[in-house]
Amino acid sequence: MKKWTVLILLALFVLPSAQAGDNGHRIGVGANYWVAIDDIKVDNIDKDGFIYLLSYQYRPTLIGLQVDLECLPDLFGENAIAPAAYLVVGSAIYGAAGIGTVSQDGDWADDPFFALKAGLDLELLPHIYLDLSGSYRFSTKYKVKDALDEIDTDTVFLGAAARIAF
């Protein structure tokens, strides 16, 4: 049994995937469309919007790392940024699990958010990738200036990112 475990670990961590002929480093930009799942009972607050992101990936094998910095120009009526890190498993079709936090107008969230993501990562041209994904975030509380309570809602995201491998 141990022999199979060692072979699987070698295949996942040592042997490069077909996609990683470019050393696995990628940097890019993208956008996500988000929708709050729960009904938000605060007036003048959008329940959906767009996020712009900077993204770095290190995908040397079938297991990789992704780090994003999202800029949310109007998250529930306030400007915000959200750094997040994901463990990515797969190649052209992938899944990921991540953790991140949100800063709204300079105030950092007390608790992190957790995310599950699935996507399609296509090499359009040599070293140029298009990533189409959907994700689900949970355990997120947002503070809103005009609301008596925090907004506590899960969120669904659909997005795309273009990355250059180097």
C-alpha cells in the first residue's frame, strides 16, 4: 500500500503536467460577477456587482497555488479589497479551495471567508491562458455603515481571468 502512495505523491508533486511546460508561473487580470444568495434587507444596497482582480498562479503539477487580490468598487455600497489564496487541483478542468479576507474602507473583517471554486483553464496561445470559473463563498460578514446589523450572506461568483505564463 505504501508503494502506491509514494507513486501517487510523485505523480502529483514531481512530474510536471502537460500544462506546466512554462515553469508553472502565471500572472494576470480578470473580473468576476457576484450575486448575494440571501435576501439583504438594507435599502440602497446592490445585491450583485463586479470585482476586478490581479492574479498569480504557481501550477507546476496537478496541484498548485493561486493568490488573488480583488478590488470591489461597490461591495454593498462601500469600496473593498479582498486578498485570497487557493489550493488548486487539476489541469484544464480544475477545482480549488481557498481562504481570504475582506477590507472595507480600511477596516479588515473579523473572520475570513472560505471559497470553493471550479473552472476551465484553457491555453489559447503558447503561454496565454483563459480561466473561466464559478465559485461559492461562505462564512462572510460585511459591515455596512447605514445598517444596524452586519450583512451575513453567502455569495456566488462567475468569472474570467487572462494570464501570461513565465
